Amino acid sequence: MTSPADSFYLRDIPLPEAQARFRRALESAGLWGPLGRETVPLDQALGRITAEPIWASLSSPHYHAAAMDGYALRSADTLTASDSHPVDLAVGSGAHYVDTGDAMPPDTDAVVPVENVEPIGESRDGRALETIRLRAALAPWSHVRLMGEDIVSTELVLPSGHRLRPVDLGAAAGSGNIQVVVCRRPRVAVIPTGSELVPIGTPPLPGQIVEYNSLVLAAQVEAWGGTATRWPIVRDDLEAIRSAVAEAAESHDLILVNAGSSAGLEDFTAKVVAGLGELLVHGVAVRPGHPVVLGMLRRADGTQRPVIGVPGYPVSAALTGEIFVAPLLAHWLGRSPDEPDTLPAVLTRKVHSSAGDDEYLRVSVGRVGERVVATPLSRGAGVITSLVRADGIVLIPAGVQGHSAGETVSVRLYRTPAEIDRSIVVLGSHDMTIDLMAQFLAPLGRRLISGNVGSLGGLHALSRQEAHLAGSHLLDPETGEYNLAYIRRYLPDVPVVVVALVGREQGLITAPGNPMGIRGIEDLDRPEVSFVNRQRGAGTRLLLDYHLDRLGLPAESVLGYEREEFTHLAVASAVASGSAACGLGIRAAAQALDLGFVPLFHERYDLVIPRQHAESPLLAPLLSLLKDDRFRESVAAMPGYDVTPMGNVIARLP
């Protein structure tokens, strides 16, 4: 006989059906809509959602006020005033001095600015005028702010369901309010589970993981208007998790149980939910985020509270928050869920997708010429940096098996269109200087988006107009020159400027102290030496192939030749982990992870820039940076780099 958990686990329940089940349960429990209201002073109301309309109890201004420094008077007394027949008014009877904001004296209906009067005589104290002369008539209520000009008492100032901004607080105060009634903030418990987890700040041992999902989920809750409580880590124990969830349900409106939502021996979330209430869903057809748990918990007083079992992988956890938690909090706060900006963009690479799931594909986005391009990022559910780097999400609906390169897709933006327009897209070979460049460009109003697709990949991206520039270090074995032969081959009709970025040292990255005594490329033929390679099209891989060919070593003789990584740091990480004895890369990557390094080659790394972009305002700060002393000093401080050629124009082609 199957349990409730088995009934719903990984049944490919479509997202709309899962959301409908959840909503029906919330409606049945009386939990679809604002949870309640509270009254808060104005200085604590920023960002809160109004639970009832705000009405004016005071007009603004609540009196007729002078709008200029000058003299208040009766407009009827000035009707005959002209250059040939000026009108003189006695100060104190026919005219009264007022400052901006002063109440208008009785029986006055206009203000003449002080600069528009002619003084006639002075009082005995030598300061105040006795008489003013006017040479133009004033219309009634000239330069006067009428009572209620801004707000009239009893007028609607703000509706219910409105998120209060700084200016809204001013309008509420100006209309006589000192406090507002707002929707109560939902209280959300975030419970991390897992015996392998250690708190932030604890150095993890092998097999242990720093627990930060609860930090992300709690921050999402706060950003969406809720109040989050982060529970201490709960070990993988059914009774311990049951106790934590039951305790949280008594004092919170929503419980998020992180990890343990899959079907392993130590995945207890579904069992806990079924035991404490009703398990609605266990498994939703979305990726990432497939093993989601949705349910309702019974409290001691007989009421119910919703619970969401959030997958443990960081990307799945964050996207589960966006899909399920954000809309629920919006309804509880009495407002519509936020609608992100969308932008049509051309996909730079073909992507495949499971036909049965809604997939949320992370992409980086930039405007290159007249086109907006979207580049898919890593799709791994554990790669949280893909969310950090993501400019938006492309939803690939269930039933669609993917998109082709060059296809136009709709991107739900995490950034504003203005930020996208300020983004510089760099594709090509990985270099740590590019990462440093991004830091220096940020204060100059430019975002740098880099993608590590290899030197040849960067040139192909330029040919498809998918990037503003490419980083390249392609050695031509026949001439010994870098990049130019490949540019002529792959970009024959694209006018480009080739600008030197750095000289750098390449060599074999080894374990600390080089315990295997690796001296050069010839040692890769040793059967005990395992190697980690760069991806096809990378300049480093072409450099390796060139020297293997010179030595007469077939690629098949290199243990690990087919293992590919996309960056120098990834190669260094593989060596540091012990999964490879060595890899070809730059000295800076070896030193970054305290590894050994066998220097072998010096090479030039160039920036290949189509001329239309090189002459554009967008790239002007980047090109200026190449002459900036602070930037050059920062690059030179990294081991293995030579900044002598930086900024030199190598060639203009064709």
C-alpha cells in the first residue's frame, strides 16, 4: 500500500496543477488574502502595504499661503496700475509684507513679488517701506497657494494595497495623518535540515557543506515583505525535524523546510508533512526545483498553516522561493505579485530541455549593436553563481524540447533594461585580468559580462554579433604570431581592432611541491600522470596540441586529455582536489590555490574588438582603463603577468 508521499512523489505534476492544489487548500483554510492588519507610525511604514485607504484629515495647505516673498494686497486696488498711471499703496493698510508660506492677511487676495515693486520712502527706523508703487495690475490670487491646492480634507490620498514609498509618507503626514493601517507582515520560519550541514563561519571538513540556503531564503522573504526566522540546523532525524516543524507552525504563517524533499533514505520532509497535516504535492514538473513538497500543517488550536519543502540544491531553493513563496506573500500582503520586466532577446546557443517540465533557464543578457543577446549559463542546480551572474530567466514551457541558436526568446529580467544597455559583453578565452577589469569598470557605470567559450569560440561569437569584444591567445604555429591569422580566417569581412591586453606565463599546474617531478609536456606521456585539459577551441588547448605534435606525442597517450574545463581556475581546482596530477594553465591560477607551477611558455593575450564597438561610447571606459596606472599596477601584481604591451594596437583588420 502506498503512502501519501508515494502518491504524489515525482508524478510530473504540472506547475499550474500544483499551484491550484495549494491555492485550494489555502482558500479552504481561510488563508488566501491578507492575514491581518496593524497600525504603525509613519516613520516605520516605508515599504509596507496599506490595508485600508488613507484619507486626508487636513487640507494642504490648510490656509491661503503666500507663494512668494512680497506684499499681500487686494487685487482690485491694482486694476488701474500701468506704466503711465502707477498705483501707490500704503504699507500696513493697503499692502502687507509677507514671506513665502505666510498666511494671507484678511481681505487680501494677491501677492506682488518684492522685486516688482518700487519703494517710496522709508519708515523712521530706516528699514520698512512706507509706500510701494505698482506699474502693473494683478489678477486675483496671483502668487497665492490656495487652501487645499495640494490636498483637500476628506480627499483620498492613497488606496489600499499600495506599497508605501518615501513620498507617500510625506503626503500622508501633510494630510494630517500620524500613523497608517498596513497589512501584517507574514511570519515565515526557515528550517535548514541535513546532518552534513555546518553553520556559516565553520570551516567544512570533507563531506560537510556550509549551510547558506536559509540565509538566501530568509533574505528573499524579507525582500518580498515578510519577516523571516532562521532555525538552527536540524540533523537528518525524523523526530527532530518533526519537532522543529511542529514548533514553527505554532508561531509562524508559513514554514519552509529546506532539503530532505527528495526520496532518499534521509529525506524526511514529505513524511513529516503527512504526519503533521496534509501532503498536497511531492514533486512538480519544473527544473530546477523538481522535488518540491507542498502541504498544510495542523496547529494545536485546530487551524492550519502552509508548509513548503524546498529542494536542497541552492539554485532549486532560490527558484522555489520565486515560484511559490513570492506570490503567496504578495497575496497575504494584499497586493498583486510583482511582474518582472521582459525583453525579447536572441539566444546565442542551442539549448535542449525536457519536454515534460517547465524549465527556468538562467541567462546573461547584453545589447550588442541593434540586437539583445541572451547567453545560457550553467544549468546545474547546485551552481548558485549562475543565479548571481544571471541577468534574467527564460521559461521553456513543458512540451517544448528546447530552442535553437538565433531564436528569439522572452527574458524575464532580474536587471533593468538600462543596466542591460550599459553592459559590455566579452566572450572568449578565460583570463583573470578580465575579472579584475569588471571591478574597475563598475564605478565607471559599465557592467562587464564575460563568458568563457575559448579563443575560437570568442571569434565565432564576434562573427555572429553576439559580443562586443573577444579575448584571444591563438598561436599560429607557422608564423609564431598570435591571433591575426585566425582573425583573417574567421572574421574576413569584419573590421576589427586588435589591442594587446597582457603578456602572460603558461605552464603546468601541479600539486604543491610538484611531488611527481613533472618537468614539461613530455611528462604527460607517463602513465601515472593524469591530466586535466581545456575545452575544444581554447587557446591553451591549441597550445598543448601544438607542442604535443612537435614532440610526436599522440593525444591518446595523455591520460585525461578528453577531460575538459572552461577556465584556468577550474583546471587549478581539479589539481588541488587531487583528481588530476597536472593541467596546462597560467601561473596566477596556480598561485591562487597555492599549487606548484612549471613555467613553459610566454604568450600574448589580445582583445579583438569590432571597429563599430571600439569607436562606441559604451567601450570608451574600457579602452581608457588600459592606460590607467591603478589598473595596470593591479594586473602587474598578479604573478605571471606582463603589462608592458597593454593598450598597444597590434593591428587593424582587414
